[in-house]
Amino acid sequence: MSRTVFGLVAAGAVILAIASGAVWYAKMHDRSVVVPAATPSPPAALAAAPEPAKPVEPAPTTAVMAPSFDVARIGRDGHAVIAGRAAAGAKIVLLDGGKEIAHGEADAHGEWVLLVQDPPLSPGQHELRVVQHIEGRAPVTSEQAVVAVVPERSNTTDETLVMIAPPGGATTLIQPPSPAGVPKASDLALSTLDYDEHGRVTISGQAAAAAAVRAYIDGKMIAEGSAGSDGHWRLAPSDPIEPGKHTLRLDRLGSDGKPVARLEMPFERLVGAPVEAERNRRLIVVKGDNLWNIARAHYGEGWQYTVIFNANKDQIRDPNLIYPGQVFSLPKVN
């Protein structure tokens, strides 16, 4: 999904019973022999019919969880501590734009911590994703991404902006870019303003617990809601906004319905290249990947590799040759 972040920036056993019969043959002598009639023997008890075999149920398929981020602390010098969760014992690789920058292993609880120290993240924008490797399975890439903007070395005032972006929905601000924090007025604070390619907006921030917050764009009220018990609030106006420059205003309302705190700031909705809805999932190729294993992991069948190949023909000349760092779209299939 194309999005600009105003973030501050997946035998039956069949038993066949075969009865063996014995044939009795006696040769008769030349003379007659009177054979007393044999007392009939009681009929043999009928053998109990075997119980029908119970079908063998297939073993349940163990779902492999996708790795995720919990913590991202990145200093203005680019040194970082990144932590999250994955399958217990999985090998973890941290990628920056498809390039490996750190690796480790999840513990017995599925928790992992990676350090990015030498070298640190360079100044500029970074998109970090984590890949988990489990023996016998295709690698799985996180759907979340950590988006970071590291300030230039000469900038001694701004901090690194860090956000965790889900595959859809609003981002979560982890570190504001300013030591002063996020834009704030009294107890009212703005954390993020997101919009997608359709202009649907999501605004998040903080205020006093249960406080009413009202949002305006260009002087028109677009949404109203209340902060939770933890002080966090999130507003999602029903109407999209048009491309271009706009002014956002936030009011924290008092018990009488009148504003007691106000924030106002400009922003611009930019229009990026259109993105097809079915191509909103991406995978970053790592060493050892092949199209068959990727298709088996994401679509359940290896032969579905043709779906990935056809969706990424601009990058794949030979389906037998893919390279670490390539970013493939994973279309939805019926």
C-alpha cells in the first residue's frame, strides 16, 4: 500500500481379512467299512467380525508465526537496538532495504534482540524488516517494517525518527525526531498523521484519560473521539482528503465542550504512483530462497511459483535465478 506518513514524519487403514479353509481327503478301502455315525459336533462359534479400522487423522499442520517488532531504539548516531518476536529457536536476520545488517536467534520463548553497531545506520531513511529461518521451511519475512530517518552527523539537535509500520493501517510512533518530543499543547499531543493512496486519514496522539478530542482539516470538523484510559487516542475520518496542502487542527475539549488545548499545523497530501490492491504484500529475497519454497510458504503449494514469477517479470528473467535483496510482490490468489 502506498502511504505517506506525516511522521513526525495447511490414511485410512483398510484391513482385508482372508479366511484359510482346510480340505479333508480320505482314500476308501476295497471292502466296505461300516462307519458309525459321528456325533455332530456343535457348530464352531462364529469368529467375531473385526472392528472397522479407524481412519488415521492427518497430523495437524503447525502454523509458523511471522516475525514481528516490539522495540526499536535508534540513536542519532545510527546505533540501534531492535527486538521482537518470532518462532522459538528460529534464526533471525535483520534487513535494511534487503541488505543483511545483523543476525541472531530467537530464544525458547520466541524473543530476540539484535544490535546494529558496526557499522551503524547511515544518515537518511531506512526500512528495516526481519526474516526468520526455520530448518525445512521457507524463510518468512515480517509484514511490519521499522521506518527510521537518521539525521545528518552535522545535525546535533534532531533525534532519529522511528516508527513501526504495519502492512495496513496507521503507523506507531516509537521515537519523535525532536528532543522536545511531538507537537504538544498542554496535555494534547499529536503522534502521527497517516493517509493511504485513497486519501483515507488516520490521526493518533495523546491527551488526558477519557478526554474528548476533535479534529479539523481546513476548518471543517472531520472526526471526534476520546482518549483511552492510557491517554492514547486515534481518529479515522470517514471522508478522504484531496491531494494538496491542508491545515490540521486538533482541539482537546473540556467538560463544557469548549476547547481547552489546541494544536494547528500544515501538512501536504502527496500523490504517489498507483498501487494495485492485490499487490500490497512484499517479500525480500534472502540467501537460500527459491520461488518454489516461497510459493509453498505463502500459497501452500510450490507450483504456485508461477504467480510470483508473472507478478515480478520486471525483476525475474529466469525463475531459477533470484537474488538476495530483490523485493517481490506477492499477489493474492483465489
